[in-house]
Amino acid sequence: MNSNANVTANTKSGTDARTKRITTVGMLCAIAFLMVLFFRIPVVLFLSYEPKDVMITIGGFMFGPWTAMVISVIVSFIEMATISSTGIIGCVMNILASCCFACPAAYLYKRDHTLKGAAIGLVSGIVLATIAMLLWNYLLTPIYMGYPREAVEALLVPVFLPFNLFKGGLNTAFVLLLYKPIVTALRKAGLVPPSVHNAKQNNMGVLLVVGLIFVTCVLMFLTLKG
């Protein structure tokens, strides 16, 4: 009898955990899409910044890189079906951009669940996303934006490179700033289990780093705006 009761309890606990995880992922998808809808900032040419990758990365930090990929795909498809005019190619570009930043960051943070691990993961995400988007913009932008390939090639270094560094820098700053408050609130709501890690965080150091990143990104934004 005790064995059957334990199995039933474990099954119920597993079902509850999956339900809470699906609920949390759904919330993150909704918030990420709202960020696309209401917080899009034109930067240069047809390139704009919206902080959806912040929520995608936070989801990845909580549940792993596969969750980050799932959120990215869901949000990108919703964006394509509602407000985007770039069709399936624009959707693919959005998925690639988000996954290249969020997935390696989440993977490395999962391996080293500390502030250092988060920082290394986020910097790796910036580097990978920047390199990947230079390649994919060269290959796909002429198709879905109608730009001559020679014109796109001429824009890679003076426009696409600083834009992707600017975007990655802002995303990194927002993730460092928002991850702890968001995950703490979700734990208090019972949607995320308590952490098994006891890593200490130097809040003042985090704020100084975030401030430095923000200042750098503002200068890059002003430079891109000419």
C-alpha cells in the first residue's frame, strides 16, 4: 500500500511540476511578445531593438537551453502571424537571432550556476549571435528585404556588426538586472522550485557592470544614429 501511495504521490508531484513549468513558459512567451509589440526601438535602417530575448534567456536560465529554443520559436511564430511583414524568412531570422544568443547562455549557466557562469554564457551568446547574424544577414537579407547583395555586404561591418553588439549588450544588461527579481517572484508564487545552489551575488558589482554596459550601449546607439 505504501509503495502504491508513494508512486501516486510522485506522479502527482511530477504532473504539478510540469503544469507549473508550462504555465511559467506560457507567461514568458506572452511577456516576450508584449515586449515586441510595445517596446520596439528603431535603431538604424530596418534594424530595431526589442527586449524579447531578455525573457527568452531568463526562461533558458530557469529551465535550460531547450526551453529557450521553444520560447523563441513560439514568440517568433506569433510575431509572424500578427505584426510582421517579413514572412517565414523573417521568422527564421528571428528564431536564429534569439537562439544564438539565449541557448548558449542558458547552456553555460546550467553547467556553472553562478554569476560567473551567467556572465560567461551571456558574453558567449553575444559573440555567437553576432557572428551568426552577420552570416545570415548576408545570405537572407537580400531575399526578404530586397536589398542588393553588394549593398548588404557593404553594411556588414559599419551597420550589422555594431547593431548586433549593441543588441547583445543591452540584452545582457537586462538579463543581469532582471533575472534574480523575476525568478524570486516566481518562486514566491510557487511556479519555480527553490534553488539548490547557494551562490552569493555581489549586487553592487552587478549594478556597476550593468551600468557600464548601459552607458556603452547608449554610446553605440548614438553612433549608429549618427
